[in-house]
Amino acid sequence: MKRGWPRSLQGRMVLILVVGVLASQLLTSSIWYEVRQTQVLEIPLRLLAERLGDVWRVAHDQPAQLPALLDGMESSRWHRLASAPAAGNPVEPALERLLQELLAARTEGPAPVRLLRLDIIDSEGHAGGAPLLLRGAPARVRTQVELTLPDGRPLYLEAVEDQGWRNASIGSLVFDFILRIYLLRSIAVVLIALLAVRLALRPLKQMAAAAQALGQDIHRPPLSLDGPQEVRQAAQAFNAMQRRLIDSIAERTRFFAAVSHDLRTPITRLRLRTELLPDESLRQRFRGDLEHMEEMVSASLDFLRSGELEDAREPVDIDALLMALQADFEDLGGEVNVNGHALPYSAHPSGLRRCLQNLLENAWRHAPGPVDIEVRDTPDRLRIQVADRGPGIDPEHLQRVLEPFYQADPSRSGGGHGLGLSIAASIASAHGGSLKLGPRIGGGLLVTLDLPRPFGKR
């Protein structure tokens, strides 16, 4: 995971959108320079067109008054040139067209003017250009033009005009630019992106929650087929996968049930033939082997069915369930102590009962003393601990005993087949919980059934 890269898809999409908008805005920041340049040049060109229009009208209507007019207009910012000026930087055609249009509007005829040179200068007359505009310093515009008089003679003029807008510090301009163009726009983009991404990703979050719930309840309702086309297609594929899993598990259970049923027939025949054996000790050994075979077949079928909790979830009275199991084991001669209380828990009733019963049977089978049950109930979890004073389990076997048919010490199995804890673990997993084994302080085994309460409900 790269540092700074969000972990969630929503965060990544929002980050991509914001960075993309800021990058595009950065690339278009030249607009700011163009706007400033236009503000600096437009008013001086309009003033120049007005003066040129006065000169051209006098030259057209009263040619004799033209020298006096030009002498009167002569100043440090407006004067005639004796000849055509030296060529400077190329003038933008758009600026020359603007000057011609302005002059044509004043003379009500053709615009006999050429914009020969245009420079942006500072207060001391030095050319500044883009650096001067970016610094925000006061700027002037120096223009050199060629005006064709009505008699066909060219008139070369040079004019200097101040910028046509209020000068502001570059700091205030940059602050205003960043505030309005970047900050406010970024906030707006983030808010819109969060809303849009949240709406777009809602079906994906529902699908993720459904995939997580599928491991707890294979028979959960299928996903609704709404939202964008891609989401509907993914939901259809998810529902088809769920249906195939259900069918596969059901087919596997039916197949094993059929095999189990078919195996009981030869086992029964073997029992009948065993009774015909003359040796009593041999008959006893055969009987034990056949009973063991039948128990293994039944236990295997029970294990396959342990993950299929077909009954619906409903509130289960945990205290009443533990008291009932306590009474059952006391009837068999066992001793069970229950400490703590719990509020009702939403579970598959038969599955939860079987899980706790297997834990008690495992403790009672391997421990000569009493079995202690500790109940801890919190708003978000229900924890039930079953502890005994038996020999315990070596650390290297603690996880493997949850595997089907695994026995840490077959000589102390007590007639079991290594499926009790496996079935209990499968039922715990189907409820979204877990089963953990560990040593008990003072000796023995401590089994913890940890079950989550959905959304902290009690």
C-alpha cells in the first residue's frame, strides 16, 4: 500500500477527481495572464483609436488645420515620428483588428491604420512584458502606428497610455485567484464527488456485505437486481454463484446420505454373519468394529450437515438454553456450573444448542471433575467459555483438533471420532463467530465461543 493512497475505493475515486480537476485548472491558469493582458491593452487602444479618429477627421474635413492639431497634441506621451519605426516584436493580429474596428467606428468608413509596434513598459519606459504583468506592477502601453491620411500620405505616430484598470498587489490577486478558482472549486468538487461516489458505490458496498454474510448464511436472500447495468450484472453473477453453492452443498449431502444409507445394508449383513461365528471373543471384536463403522458414517453425515443451518434466526434465551443443557448433563451424572447471564441472542436455535452441547460433551468426556461455564455479554459480543479440569491439549494440537477426524490422543478419545469440536467450530462460523481453544489456568482446557451481536443489538 503506497503512502497517501486511500484504502477505500471511495477515497481513491474522490482523490482522482480532485487531482484531475486541479491539474486541468492548473493547465488553464494561462487564462489569468490573458485576462490581465487584455485589461492592460484594451483601454489604451481605445484611447489611441479616439485620437487617431480626431486626426483623420481634421485631415479629411480641414486639411489646413492638421499641422496645428498635431503640434497641439505633441507631448511626451504623444508625438510624431519622422519616418517608419524599426520593426519590433510581431504584433498580434487580433490587437491590430481591434484598433482598426475602433477607428472604423469613429471615421464611419475604412480604417487606414496599421499597428506597427506594441510594447508593455514600466513607469521608466523599459519593456516589461509578461514578467511585469505577473509582478502586478503599474504598466503602460507604448504603441507605434501608421495612419494613412485622406490625401494618401502616411503619418507615423507614437503614443504611451497607462493601463486601463485599477492596479492591485500581486499578492491580493494571487490570493483571490487561489481562493475562488482552487479552494472553493476544490471544496465544491469534493462535496459533489463524495455524493456521487457514495451513490455509485452503494451497490458495491451492498454486494461486499452480501459476500461477507454469505459465509455465515448460505441461504440468505439473493441480491436485488437494481442499479447501473454493471452492478446488475455483478449481482446476477453473485446470485448465480450462491445458487450453485447451495445446490452443490445439497448435492454433496444427498450423495453422502445415499452412501451412508447404502453402507448400512452391508453392515447389517455383516452383523448377521458375525452372529454365526463360533468364537465368542471373535464375535465381540467384529461387533465393536461394525458399531465403530456405523458411528463413523453417522458422525460424518452429521458433520456435513453442521454447516447447513436451515432454520431461520430468532431470539434465543441463552440463560434458558444453558439451564436446559445443565439439567441434561446432571441427569447423566455430570456436574455443570453456570456463571453469568446473557440477554436473548439472534441465532439458529438448533445449531446453537448443538454447538454448546458438543462443547459440554467434549469437556465431560475428557474431564473427571465439574465443567464450568462462564457467560459474558456485551453490547457487541456474546462470549461463552466452557472450562474443564481434564488433561488439556498440547499447544501444537490446539488448532488441529478443530479439523475433522483429528484426534490429539486417540487413546483418550472416549469413543469419539474427532468431529465434535469441528462441528461446533462450523456452527460458530455460520453465526459469524469463532471458536478458540487454550489452556485453563490451573490445568485443563478452556474453549471460548465468541459470537458477534449484529450492529451492537442486544
